[in-house]
Amino acid sequence: MPSNAQTLILRIFEAWKEENLPAVDGGTAFEVFSSELALRSFGLGIEEIQAGIAGGGQDGAIDSVYVFFDDALLDEDSDVVSKTSRPSDFGQDRNLELWVVQAKRTPSFAEDVAEKLENTMRRLLDLSLSIESLSVLYNPTLLTRFGIFRSAWEKLITRRPRISVNVIYATPGDSSNITPQFEAKLNALKQVIISSVPDARAVSVELLGDKELLARYNERPPYTLAMNYQESATSGESHVAIVKLRDYYDLIVDDNGRLRRHLFEWNVRDYQGNVSVNQEIRQSLTSPDSPEFWWLNNGVTIICSDATSTAKTYSLSNIQIVNGLQTSHEIFETLRGGDLVEAGERMLLVRIIVTGDAATRDLVIRATNRQTAITDASLRATDEVQRNIENYFLTQGWYYDRRKGYYKNDGKDPAKIVSIQFLGASVTAMGLARPDKSRGKPSSLLKNDEDYRLVFNSSIDLQVYLWAARLQRQVDSFILSEAAEANVSQKSNLKFHLSMLIVDLLNGAPIRRPQQLRVLSSANITVDDAMLKDLFEKLKEWSSVYLKREGVILERATKAQRFSEYLLDRARDLRGNNS
């Protein structure tokens, strides 16, 4: 008889599936659901979770794979795995994390899963075996995801990364009711990982059963926290405070000793690693002869909706630390070991700005980050066009997540939350006929000014953005559904190409400028499942011909503009034959 925890988590899953992935088969949906819960502390959006799904045939008992460097999710065009980057471009002693998830809706844990995982991890983490040589055993998506980790591992090895490998097996069963034999197999899996990654600082193999999944689902990151201070000055509702470093450390670190990433979601740039500025911060923290820390450091800026003070303790509501990420990271790294007690007694200048106005928040973010050299690319989220898109989405009941995690943490429907990266990739595929860029360079859009301006500019009607986002969500859901009859590689590689072909069919010709989507979006043109199915079958057929002719695999083909143009030529031929 199922426990209450099992009944509850399965009911929660069914409701979540209906809201987020109604057309997707239950097994795949549970993989997405479990992966999101397993990595909840990272605050990933649904499209980021879906990008890591690798299950569905030749998966070696692995359903999803995620790689993080310094808390940032890596993909195929991330700087750390780029062939043009050098090890010296990255800081020393940074975190490199591999997360592997296996998820089944079965009511209990299966021992054979541990055995399969052991074999798979042994092969995929063996650097003497090339990723290509394992293609007869594992699907391309799984190999690509592990390839990201292996490339980062090898690139950073001289930078002494803090490597952790984490395997999670999730099922709505009872994790406390396992046999000694199963426990032994889990330990054998852990030992294989330890021997395969001898420089790993941490290796974990964790079971998420019904109670653990339910607890993860009910977790919410705290945005209302207390911070002790020594002295303060107040102007209106905002404050300036002198805070001991150990008290600031307590604000930014959770009960498990991990940095509260969600407090930095509005920051305009990532942690920069071992650059000269951070070296100077670290030196001023650790040197006993250094002057007071707050004399040498500009401090941090906190934006919140409310700040009240009692007995030299601030209660801060809806916190975001919008300036001082580098300082915060160095404080975290310096104090986390607990050895430098004297460093914790030093002081930090903290600005606390109380405002609920979005435009004011953006002005503060821009102003506080103009004091140091930051490229305009880092300030994209505060651009007027980004605010306009967000406001338009709100009028239509959708949520544009230009400030990462804002709407998710506010409890909005995840199926209607759209990230900047997702929207940029969607418009690039449909409005520029470049699904190869959407597939092959998912992180580059916000970095390259030229690419950014092609997709995000005030000359494009706002309705174009919402129309493109809704269509791409429909395509994503269809490709994951049973109706698509797609294999793992097709699910991962063809969604943006299908979107391009849909737009080409609706328009009667390729679209090369996003504003050309205005006609379709103004008329709110939609596609039905029959059209999706018919066009996807043609896409699979055309792809097969191309792959045989060129002698390449699908994953490589979909990242090339040549393949995109080939598909458009086939679509034009099809229109000609039908006329």
C-alpha cells in the first residue's frame, strides 16, 4: 500500500505535468520533474532542465546530466569548454560540479540501476577512452553532456578545480527500505567514481525517495533574512551599515555551508575568478597587516522591499545583492574554512536600498556597476527593450524572466516563464532562419553585441517576442511527446530547426529579419498537432538524407548553417511541387 508521501508526490507530479508538459509522456516528464527537484538549489528554468535530459535509449541508466562551473550551468559554447580559451583565463580553486540523475516512476528502487550506473560512469569518466569511441554504446546527447564535463576537467586541471561528482537516483519509493545488497552496490558505484576522478573533493550517491522528493518540492529559498550590524546611518527608508564580515557571511551562506546563489540572481556578471581585483580583495582579507577592509573596498549594495532594525539587527525582505558579487565570493572563500577568525572581525560597508519600483532598481544596478569596468553585454537585463518585453508579457499573462529566477521564486506558472536566453534562441531560429546558432551557441547571444541587436531592438513589435516564445514552447513540448516518435538525438537537436520550418511554411518563404514575423504574430497564427507531425516527419526524412550524404552525425549537422539552408531548400522544393 502506498505511503501518504508517495501518494502526495505522485499527485503533485501529475498536476505539475498538466501545467508544464501536458503533451509529454509520463516517463520523460518525471525525468524533468525529478531533475528540477534534484537541482533545486541551482534555480534552473524548465528549458535549462530539459536541455540536460539524455534518457530514452542507450542512456546507460542516466536520464539527465548537468555540469556547473562556479555555480553557472555549462553548455557547449561556454567559455570554459571553448577551444579558444586558455586555462589561465579562469581562476584557481573554483568549483566544477557534475550532476547525474536517474529517475523512474516505479514504486521502489531497483538494484540493477546501480549496476548499470557503475558501468556507465566507469566508461564515461575514463579519459583514456575518447567520447567518440563510446558512440556504439551511448546516445549522442549523453556523450555530449559528459563531453562538457570532461573538457572542463581537462582544461582546468592545472587550475586545481574543486571537483564534485553527484549521482542521484530518484523514485517515489521508500529510500529507507533498501536491502544490504543494494546498499553495497551503491557503495561500489561511489568507489568507481572516486577511482575515476581521483582529484575529486567530494563524491556523493544519493537516493531521493517519496519523502525526499516531497521535501525538495516544498523547499523555497529564503529571501527574507536577518543581518547583524555594528553601526548604521539612515536616510528615508534606506540605510548604510558597517557589518562584520562574519555577520555578512552568515547572510550569504545557508545552513549547509553553501553560498545562497539566489541572492545574486540580479547581479550583472558572474564571479570573475582569480583576476587581479579579486587577488587584491583576498590579500586585504587574509593579511594581518592590511588596513580595515571597508577602507579598501567599495562594499556591497542590497536592494530589498523592506528593512527594519531592532537591537542592531536588520530584517531584510526580498533581498537581492546587485553589486559586490566579487567581494561576496572572496569573503565566502576566505571564511568558509573557519580558520581565519580575525578576518571575520573586519568590517564591510553595506548599502541597503529599499524600493519596490522596477525602474528604480534597474537604475541602481546600472549606477552601482558603472564604478568598475563592465561591458554593456553584462547589463542586458536592464535595457529598455528588455523591460518593455517584460511589461508586455505581463499584460498577456506571461512572465519574462529578465531577472533570473524572479518569477519562479514568486510562484508563477513555470510553463509561462520565459528566459532571455530561451527567447533569444527562439527569435534567432524563426526570425533570422539560424536555428544552427540557437542550437550550437546557446550562451553567445548576450555576449555578442551584433547578435544581440539583431534579436533585441525597439524596431521589433513586442507581440513578435511573445508569439515566438509560445510557438517554441509548443514545439518543445511536441518533440518530447510520444506523437513525435523522436529518438534522443532528434529531441535534443531538431527543435529549433522545426520552428524555422514552421515559420517558413506559414510565411511561404524564409524569414531573415525578426520584424517580418509581425504579420504572423499580429494575426496570432497557430499550428495544430497535425501540422507539427507532418512537418516533423519531413524534417526527419530530410535530415536522414543529409546525414548519409555528408557522412556526419545529427548533432554536428544541426550546428552548421549549411544544414539550415539545406532544409530551407527542401521546403522550397516542397512548396514548388505543391503549387
